[in-house]
Amino acid sequence: MPLAAMNEPSEAGTGTKPLAPRALYQEVAERLRQQIFARRLEPGSWIDEMKLAAEYGISRTPLREALKVLAVEGLVTMKVRRGAYVTEMSGDDVRQIYHLLALLESDAAAAVAGGADDAGRAELTRLHARLASQARRRDEFFATNEQFHMRLLEIAGNRWATQIVADLRKMMKLNRHHSLFKQGRLAESLAEHEALMGAIEARDAAAAARVMKAHFDNGLAAAA
């Protein structure tokens, strides 16, 4: 179904302008985002606006607005007189992102270990158990792994850290050498999660921060 058909403006009884154009470019941005994450649009590749507009059944205006959204997120790079390209991660990019994730998530792990309530701890325990059951199903493991990390940040309660990490994790998906792709890394990651949960259950903030920092250090080594 063309995207335009999914975003017909509704009647506005109050006289305000309909929000359909905004909803349309957001829908376009999400579809492009998922194509990038699924490698249907490869890092470094040129984005053919005319082809995509025809494929989506829309004009180029909402497509260009969507590309601006993705450019702000870092997923797309706009080049003067050359158009839009899927961002390609350099080695320095990967190292810098892992460094920031290690700082923010180790701080969150310490906060959770030291101050989370029983409900928060129980939720992380359930997510960890699901993660362990998915060790042989990589795509499901990836999704639950991200859910675990984001939920830990939310329980820690720093919304700014949560927002920054969410954006950084989008960029991580552009890395051609994702750490969990490496042979044996998935099992190592699961063992690190097990140690993290042990520190959280023991209410040991320092140990939780230390384990999370090592988790990202090992992930970076595997992603190099």
C-alpha cells in the first residue's frame, strides 16, 4: 500500500491544520530506518530519491523531510550536489560510540544495582531469562538484548542518558562488524549479562558498573 494512502488527513472540527504531512514523513523515515537496519540500504550507498518515491507511492517532498530526520539521527549523510547517502561507520566512529555507551550504561547499571525497586529488578531478571533462552536464535537475541539495555536505562531514571543511548544504538546498527556477529561472542555476551545480573541482585553498584564497562570493552574488541 502506498504510504500516502495510510495518512489521509482527518476532518478538523476545530479549524486547526491537519497533521497528516508530519505523520507521512515520520512514516517514511521509519520505513527508511528499517531498510537501513536490515541492510536493504547498505552503509555508504547512495539513496535514489526518485526510485524510493515511486516505490512508496509518494512525492519527493515527504521523502526529503524524512531524509532530514535520518540525517539528524546520523543514519544518513547529506552531500552537497550529490544527494543523500547511508552513513558509513569508520573505526573511530565505532570506538567513540562504544566509549560513550560504556560510560552511560555503566553509570546506569550502578544506579540500578544501588537503587532499583523489586519490580525493576524482577523485570530485568525476566528479560535476562528470555535472552538466555534465545542464545541459538540470533535475531531474537539481538532484539531482546537491546530491550534489556534500554530497560535498564529507563529503570535507572535518567531520561537524557536513555535518549542519547537510543540514538547511539541506532548508529551501532550501521557497523558492518557488529560485535555479536563474531564467533563465540554471543555466548560471551550472555555470560557478561549473567555477571551483571549477579551484581544487581547483590545490590553491588561498583561491581555492576565494572561488569558493564567490561561488557562494552569486550564488545568493542569483537567489533574491531
